[in-house]
Amino acid sequence: MHRRIVLVVLDSVGVGQAPDAEQYGDSGANTVGNTAKAAGGLHIPNLATLGLGKVTEIEGVSPSTKVKGAYGYMIPQSAGKDTTNGHFEFVGVTLYDPLPTYPEGFPPEIMHPFEQAIGRKTLGNKPASGTEIIAELGDEHVRTGYPIVYTSADSVFQVAAHEEVIPLDELYHICEVARELLTGRHGVGRVIARPFVGTSGHYARTSNRRDYSRDFGHTLLTKLTSQGIPVVGIGKIEDIYGGHGITKGIHTTGNDDGVTKTIEAIQSTDGPALIFTNLVDFDMLYGHRNDPEGFARAIEAFDQRLPEIISAMNDDDLLMITADHGCDPTTPSTDHSREGVPLLVYSKKIQEAVELGRRDTYADLGATMAAYLGVDWPIGSSFYHQIEEYL
């Protein structure tokens, strides 16, 4: 028996406000539910069969849909509502202390040594939407060659540059410099390279983004790889974890490419293994741009390809679908939202509905993955016993 896990994170596809959502200004947030209402319903028969409609009310999904698989939802315990917080909680690192954020921009003690180290002045240095700030400062950037630095409500230091003004290799080096500088009390969760192309009035970000994550030490991923179990990171997974615990990193150009690369990894990876995919378009293209119609189309597009993933799986493979936070596109804010996330677990051997209920930490996901792969892992409460009889 060669057990493999295929873990797919639908980035920002939350299923309703977390108990502490009010503290984050996110009362009423429900990314999937509100998106479905705004779009006039969702046609997602495959996700419905896995139990998504049992997790939250979704217009277009009948609550009486026959479910094959285990379903529930998870509540975040880490302070914050960012990619870093969610993904690290999955693998056993709960960030109880908030990561630093910069609602007034970065202070001189950061910017002066940064500009000196890269040999360039910078533009921006404020919280902003990524698309809006390149529209605002793109022309000045092209004229001066100064990179655009900005942040958000999350713990991020983002650097935007036109690919013809600052080549990708140089932009990545600039971000590596920032990552080395941003430590201690200024240890942001991620430094992000945000390349763009185009001309004045028509700038557009590209898929050549790179994330440089803070190192949080030992995780389930480093445990797996130390025991000879490969971890294939697809999409921005390698970047999120700074390469730590990732045997092979595969970057993608979007959701559709991410699904294709996931299927290819299933077909080419001999178990036991963890194939770990992040599909970012929901968040990057639609959540942060308050585009519920686009968000709805993206969910439906993933649903259409879900049978391809399942078809590629062996009988002993376990598919797990979840999210890292919310990003409700129907709210006035363009920031992430503090939400619970779906927990859908499927094997070809599970032919009936198994209710997992509410899990009080994302760490339960990691605990269950460890149990399925036969690895001792003390963090989180495994729900493996609830599905074991079917496997």
C-alpha cells in the first residue's frame, strides 16, 4: 500500500465568519455563501457531492445533495487572516502573536537600509491595492526605475516593478535583500515580488510573482521529508514555506495550470507522498478586487476539473480540499476576511457521508495527514479515526 495525500488549498475560499470575526471587522463575512448570492447561485455539482453545501448555505446547491466523503469546517487559531497564518497552522505552527503590520507604511529604520542595500530609491511605501498602486505609480516607476513598495492589512512587504524596467532576477534579488533585513520585531510574514507589464493606463500584473516567507522552524513538512516522504509543492507552496520541507517545487500560471500540474504530479509521483497545491486565483484575481462574479466563475471552473483529479487518484489516495482564510468579494474591504474554512476529505473507498463537524484549529488537518501517512505528530487532533473504517 502506497498512501498518498493530495491536499488542495482553494486560496481565500472561506465558508463563514469565525467566532472572533468582529475583532477583525469581518462580521457577516462568508466568501462562498455571499459570492453565490451575488452571482445568482453556483453550479458546483462535484464540490456539492463532496459536502460543501453541508458546510455552509450556498445558493444553487441543494442541502439534500447525496454526499460521498467526509465534510466539516475548521476555525483558525492563529492571530491574523493571511496566507502565512493559515498555511503554517495546517502544518503545526500556530502564530498566537500577531505578525507585524504597517498601516502607516514602513518606518525609516526599514526603508533607509533597504534603499541603501539595493542602490535605488523607492516609491509608495503605504498600504494599497496591488492593481491600484501600479496604476497610480507605474508611470513614475518606469520613468525613474524606482521600485514600488507597498503593504496591506496583512504582514507583507511587497515590491512591484515593471519587468522591462527591473528584470525578474533583479526584482527577486531586491526581495531577497528585504527578507534578510526584515527580522526581529520587523519580521513580516512574507516579502512578495509583484512584477507587472504593459504601458501607461494598461499595466497588468504577471504570474511571475514570488513569495519569500519567514522561517518558522520545524513543521509537519520538514518531519515528512526527514522520514523520506516526499512533499511536492504546487503553486506558491514552495514560496510560502521558504522551501523548507518541500522536496520539489512547481510554480504555476494560475488555477487551471495548478490543477493540470496537480494531476501530472499524481500521475508521476510514487507514494507515499504529499502533493500540496495552492490555487491562488480566487484570492488574487477576484477576492482582492471585489469581483464576486469572477470569484463564482473560478469556483465553478475548479468544480468542472475536480473529476480529473479524482480520476487520476489511486484507491489508497486521500484528497483533502480546504482554504487558508476568506476574502469575501462582496464586502467594501478588499482585504482578507476572518473566516472558517471548508474541510472536504475524499477517497474512492468512501461512498457515504461522514460528518467531521467543527474543528477548532487548522492543525487538525496536519494531524490527520500525519496519521494517514503513518508519521508520529503531536500537534492537533486527528480525525483519522472518523474515516479509518472506510479506508
